[in-house]
Amino acid sequence: MDLLNGYRASLAEFTDRVAQVRPQQWSSPTPCPEWDVRALVNHLVGEDRWTVPIFAGATVDDVGDRFAGDLLGADPVAAAADAAREAEAAVTAPGAMDRIVHLSFGDTAASEYAYQLTADHLVHAWDLAVALGVDPQLDPQAVKVVADWFDTEEHAYRGAGAIGPRIDLPDGSDAQDRLLAAFGRDPAWAPD
């Protein structure tokens, strides 16, 4: 699976899980201690909303705070689907991967940013799945795309405080559990 197909798969993994949220679950805890289900979904919707102007050449200053606050409104499922659809169109547009995007930490190859987006959607799809008690199995090919990229990025992410400590796993753990552990997730996490 190539990067763009991995990106599409990660979006689908996330939006499919959002569609499974029952009304009483929006305030449920997630593996991200600072976010309940609604805040986690809002985070990814915000990221998807940011993706469109960033891929169009905007800077972080250009975007400003237009995507701050609640982006979910009364229909979070529709908001997530709409944001993902727009982000996918921006990322997969002809020539998009040849661009430079202007992020908070500097100018970056669009392909690198697409890897970051793919990882964020995929890992948070798992976060959402376990918070909801639905199937947490992720697309194995998307897991491989992210794992291959993250193998060289993990140290930098951990050093910047973007992820928690790596979780120790038993020998023979599968690729998905190894990826989650690299991102500081305990594959055995469950809500209390």
C-alpha cells in the first residue's frame, strides 16, 4: 500500500468509528487522558479542516484560529465525514504530494505531512474504537505504511513530547500492537 492509499484507509478507519458512536458515548473516556470521545473527534475534525488551507499553501498564521473551539456542532458524525471528505480531496489532488506545506515547525514536504496525518488518523481510530468498545482491528496495510514511516520518526516524536513512553510488549506481539506501543498506547487499554 502506498502513502495515499494508506491515508485514505486511515481516514476511513476513523470516520467508520465515528459513525459507531452512540449518543451516550460522546463523554466516554479515551486512551488520551485529556480527551473524551467528543474532544478526540473534534481534534481530528480540526486537523482535517486545517489540512485544506495548508495544502493550498496557507501558513499557520494565515489559518489563525478559525478552527478553534467546537467544530462538531449538533451532528458530529456529519461534521467528521464532511471534514474528512474535504481533507482527502486536498491531500490526494494531482500534484499535492509535490508541494511544500508551511507548518508551525517550518516548511515541510507535503508527503511528510501526509504521513503525519495518516498516523494521527490511524492511531486515533484505535483510540476511538477501544473507547467505544467496537472492533479495534486496523487495516493491516495501513498499519504497515505508518509503522515503516514511524520507525525513523519515533525518537524525534518522543523527544518532542508528542507521544508517551513506549509500552513494553510480550514477544510475538502483532504489528498493530507494536505500532500502538511505539505511539505510547497500551494495546490492552479498556475503559474502567
